[in-house]
Amino acid sequence: MPVETPVMIINLKVYPESMGAPAMELAKLLDETARRTGASIVICPPVTDLFCIQKEVGIPVWAQAADPVEPGSRTGHVTLEMLQNVGAEGLLLNHSERRLQMADIGWLVAKARKLNMDSCVCAADATESKACAAMGPDFIAVEPPELIGGDISVTTANPQIVRKSVEEVRKVNSHVRVLCGAGVKTGKDVRKALELGAHGVLLASGVVKARDKKATLMDLVGGLGR
Amino acid sequence: MPVETPVMIINLKVYPESMGAPAMELAKLLDETARRTGASIVICPPVTDLFCIQKEVGIPVWAQAADPVEPGSRTGHVTLEMLQNVGAEGLLLNHSERRLQMADIGWLVAKARKLNMDSCVCAADATESKACAAMGPDFIAVEPPELIGGDISVTTANPQIVRKSVEEVRKVNSHVRVLCGAGVKTGKDVRKALELGAHGVLLASGVVKARDKKATLMDLVGGLGR
Amino acid sequence: MPVETPVMIINLKVYPESMGAPAMELAKLLDETARRTGASIVICPPVTDLFCIQKEVGIPVWAQAADPVEPGSRTGHVTLEMLQNVGAEGLLLNHSERRLQMADIGWLVAKARKLNMDSCVCAADATESKACAAMGPDFIAVEPPELIGGDISVTTANPQIVRKSVEEVRKVNSHVRVLCGAGVKTGKDVRKALELGAHGVLLASGVVKARDKKATLMDLVGGLGR
Amino acid sequence: MPVETPVMIINLKVYPESMGAPAMELAKLLDETARRTGASIVICPPVTDLFCIQKEVGIPVWAQAADPVEPGSRTGHVTLEMLQNVGAEGLLLNHSERRLQMADIGWLVAKARKLNMDSCVCAADATESKACAAMGPDFIAVEPPELIGGDISVTTANPQIVRKSVEEVRKVNSHVRVLCGAGVKTGKDVRKALELGAHGVLLASGVVKARDKKATLMDLVGGLGR
């Protein structure tokens, strides 16, 4: 079942509070919010918690990354098959904290498609977004690395990068949907993202580090039009 | 609780049969074998299956690898804290299929000790074994890469590498115990490893790919003296 | 001065015969061939021999690779500035033997342009060629890795990959010229490449390992139409 | 001819002033200083300038790094053979700005010895120094990364790390000589290094960025006892 847009993808990263009980609590809150508001929300837990979280929620659960390898005589790797086996329906790849070789992006996107998993390739600017579009992932998330984890939303700091990414990606492959991220924290930021042509947002600290997670989520979801 | 020796560490790698139901079945067989014979057995499942397997078995569950990073704003990484949180009591590191920078081996060994997790550093020859001993891990597993996954046990193909590793490691740090691996498949191979001075063996395909896993395990465990 | 097309780029790689006297001899032969026939030939020597070769020849001398970093407190790196300082006018990047992260390809292409150096990004297939085109390098060289160093030219084994790359690249950025490589050894292979729409070829072993280099070169150059 | 100790190894790194004319000027100054004072000085220029500098000086010229590969079908790599072919008599390896996998350190040290080239492995602390000693390089240079490029010499900030490295290395392999580096800038720092048991120092910015290079060198050389 394809992910509906506009969508909000929440990357839990590997913060101390991203594993175990607090991660499960956040997962349930995201699930409940999606159910109550009809918002399209995707959660990306740490790989060790994928199985547990996936069993408790109805929203799509994605991995934060995967290794570009087939199952076999390898040690410590994370294959797409392993992820799918514990319920992951998609994956982020090429996050600025986990850059991939170009050849490996192509490999992972193609393999994900074959396994019926969704893929979202992260890109640092409009040029990279355009390049990624050639690989044909389901989503591209443009995130200027210098704004990640910061207090100013990309939609305020650099609206042009979002608009330009949307435009360039459309020219190369109109089936690819563009998200934006970095510093997104409020419903207003989300609304602005959609106005700039994005199909949604990619968030991490804005939710994981929020004091009042429930209120923050309701505000964000409001920006999606829910 | 420190791992007893002689020990048999089983690395499930990421073979197609290393995840889900067959992995759980193997885990239960290992657990049962350990309980019935009193043999010291450690299992290293793929990271996605760590949680499930750890809940079902009494033998120590270790990770196959970890990233040398602290929890924080990182995407797709595997921290020692994440592994410990799902029940891992130790980890392999620097496997020939996942070589690490020297600085990162030291970091992971020190961090594991601090978290009270066991560590086993893989080495390709006696020189590397000696170098690793300086880091003070709990175990060093010497495995000539060219024999990994093959049909001839290191104890037959290159007994000298085992004897020499044991000797060199003892000189540098007498608390570090030496295992050997690569091509180990039978109780006779295990017995030979112990005769050469090793404190146990590291196995993967010899168990995971065995047709009759129960018989294979009983034979191997016999080599440990059980 | 931009490189004229059709062009033949010779990657000397780091074969034993690619350094010192035999490399200089080959460089002079390439230079002489270019002068006598008017063919456009580029040579890519090992980084240690760049300076010497550049001083002796009139054809453009390119580097085989560069690190995506600025000059500064770094050890053992190769910056574009260092290469330009010893006379390199361009560079190959992302060769299948030296794959780069996507972000680094973009960085190097942009930096090369700023320094007035030519860039040729290697790609493994039409999808990668298309992605690379978004970065706007001067050239893209499509080389199926499985044919590199082999006996069958890409133009025979997989003409479709060349035609498709030319077509896809043109759609994304019509200023980018497409070369092809892998297994190219004869004038007939070169002619076929041009017929498929390529603007030239990228060769290595076909020239470096040729017994009669002079005859081989004359044959290849004939394929360029000279 | 083995390098005499106490020795001062100057790593030019890849600063803007480390290439071309200023690099040559510094090389000649180092050469002249060595000749006039009898001090043992080694220079490590950027790889592109190795050939030129080696032709003009009598002091040993080393590389800043090398790739752990044999000559062959590889692109953009730097083999030990290439370095030796342009006159390099030794090399630094595993600098904190260019960390290597443990297996590759062993490979490079062994290959350098076979080619009669000197090797100096950089280490971050006494534990790494000890581990490196097992590989049997000619030198180990202990450099706490947090002090590199700074204003306080390791000999002042952390004399214990030097003393401990000397002691630990001697236990593992008494033929390996220990240098120290990071923040070393004056003759007093050098003298202190020798008092702590080191056989010399590894410097970069302290010389390359010095305003009055001649005076700085004379001061440093005085610390060596010349």
C-alpha cells in the first residue's frame, strides 16, 4: 500500500531516548495521532527496535538505512530482506549522517522497488535532488545539512532550495515526490513546505526532543491540513 | 557473568536462513544443547533478530558488530547502548567481512568494557592478534580470511597460526583469551583447537549451513569436552 | 581550452608499467600521435608522475581521481589545487575502482568548474549516467564494471547501454558529453562508439597492455576518424 | 640507509603553502639546516610534489600516506611502488587525518619493509602505540588528535602519554622507536620529548605555518641537541 501524501516522516535517529520504552511511547503517540486525525505519518525507529514497534503500531514503519548487499556470508550487515522480515515497509537512505556512494543508492532503490518497499533518498540540495530523481525512488527528501538539528526551518532559511528541488525533480521524473527537512518544528513550517510544492516533511529532533510531544504533534499535523 | 571457556561462538551472519523462523529454531537448538550438555555456547544473530532471540534463550546473545559512536544525532547507526538495550551481552568486532579502523577497535573495546559487555576482536593472523591484545578485549578470534567459509579447518590448514596467536597474545596481555575460526566444522576440529592452546572456536557456516544441525552440534560440543 | 571531441581518454591506472620510464614513453607516443593525426587525446597518469609527464607533452594531462577536500590541515590527501599546480587540466572521478559518495561527486564537479578544470564522471549504467548529468560535469563515461579490463568491447556486448546513456544524459543536460569505455581495444570499437552517439572513449588496458602500442594507437585513432 | 635518531619529521600536509614554490623553499631550508647542523630531518611533501622535492634535497623524503594495494588495475591509487619510484624512502601511515583499518596497517608496514622503505605509524594514545608496535614499523608517532594543530605541546599537555607509549612499545617490540607530536613548536618542546624517552618528534603546522621559518628551525634543531 503506497504511502499517502502529504506525509510526515519521523526519523527517530539513535538518540538516547530513541530506544526502548520512550521510543515505544512515541511510536504509540504517532500511531494514535495518525488514527485520530487521518494524517499520513511514517516512523523510522533504530534498527534494534524495528520489530517491537512494528508489532504495536498501524502506521508504516521504515528503516533509517540499509547496507547495499545481498543476504549471504556477511557479518554485521543490514539487508533489505532482514528489514522487511521484521516488518519494515520502506527505508530512508543517503541521510547526510550516512552518505552512500552513488552506485549504492541506485542499487538500494532498485532492490527496494523489487521487494515492494518504499524508498526515500536524502539529498543536500537541488542538484543532488535532481540527480537522485534519476534513480526513481518513491521520495526525495531535501535537507541542507547545515540546518539539520537547528532552530530555523529550511522553509524559512532557504525556501528556494525546496521550490527548486520540486521543480528539478519533476523535470527528471514526475513520479518522484519531494519532501523537505531540517529545522522543521511547527505546523507553520509544514504548511510552508506544502505551499513550496513539497509533498511532506522529514523530521527528527523537532519531535524526538520536543518537551510536549502531544501538543507538538497536533500542531505539526495541523500544518498537513488535518 | 563472564563467558565460560572453552566456548563455542556461533556467528549467524546474514544468510537467508539467518533470520526469522529458521534463526529462532537454530537459537533454540543451541540453547537446548547448552543446557543439556553444559557446553558454553554464544549466539550472534542478525541485529534485527537480536531482541526476539534474546527473549527465548538462556545462552548469551551477542551482536555481530557495532558502530564506534555514541548515541545522538546519527541515522542508521548501531550503538552499543542499542544492542545492550535489546539484551546483547557482548559483540564481535573487526570481522574480516567488517574491518574496522584501529582507533575504532580501541574505542569499541573500551566502551564495551565500561558497559559490562564482552568483546571479541577478530584478527587475520598472529601479528594482528598480538596488536589486538594491546586493546585488552575479552577474546581475540584468529581467522585467516582465505579459509572462512571453506572446507578445511584452520586447525588443519594452519595450526601454526593458532599456536602462534596464543603465544603472542599471552605475552602482551595474559587476560585475553584466544579463539580460532575459519572452516571449523567437526568435534575433531574443536578438539584440535583446544590442543593448540585456543580457549574455543568461532563458527558460522559450519553450523548455519549444516544439513543435520542437531548431529553437527552434538559432534562439535563433544570436541569441547562435553 | 576545452577538450575537443571526439576524444580518446587514456587512463594509465597504476599498473607496474604505468610509472617511470614506460609511462613517459607511452605519454610521448600519445603526444606524437595526437600531433601527427590531429586526434584529440587526453592522458591520465598516476598522480606521482603527473608533473614529469605534463612537462614533456602538449596533450591535456588529467588526474585519475581527487579527494573532495579543500587545502588545509589534512594528511595524504590529493586536492584539486595540488593537481592543477602540477599541470593537470582535468580529472576522472567516480571510476568503478574508486567510487565516490554522491555528495562528493557534486562537490568535485563544482570545484573543478570553478578552477577551470575539466571533469569526467564515470558511471556504471544509463541510470547512473542520467544521475551524473544533473551534476553538470564536462563528460560522463559509461563503463559497465563487469566489462572493464575484458576482451569484449562495451559497444559489442551492450550497445544499448551507450545509446541509452546518450539519450538520458541529453534529456537532463544537453551540454554534457558522453563517452563509453570497458573492453574498447580497436578502431572498430571506437567507430561503433561514435555511431552509438558517444563523443569518444575511455581506455586503459587496451593501450597500456598492448604489445604493439604504436599500431594499436593508429588503429584506435582511425576509429575517431583521423 | 636507516634514519638516524633523534629525528625531526616534518609533515607538510596539504596546506595552500605546502605545494609548488613555497614547499620547495621550505624543503631547501630543511635540507640546508640538516647539512649545517648535522640534525636528522625527514620531509613529507604532498604526493604531487614528491618528485620535484626529492630531486633537490639530500634529506630523506617520505610520503604522507599510501593505499594498501598492489600495482594493477586500479584508478587513482597511490602504491608504495609509485612512491619509491619518485624517490620516497619512507612513509607516514594511519595519521589521525587518514585513519586506516588495522589489517591495512599491517599490510603496509610489511610491504614497506620488503621494499626497504621506512614506516612510521601514527597512534592516538599509549594503547594504540602498543598495538602498532606489534606490527613492527620503524617508528610509531603518538599524537593525541585533540592537540594536533594547537598551541600546547603534547609534551606539556600530556607528558604521561609519551612516557607510557615509550614504555609500552618497548615491552612489545624494542626495535620500534617512538616519536611524539601535536603542538610541538619550540626547541624546548623537542628537548622535553627526548627527556620523556622519545626518539624524536613529528611536526607540521609548527614549521609550515611559522612566520620566521629559519629561526623556528634553528630553535627546534637546538632541542635535538644540534
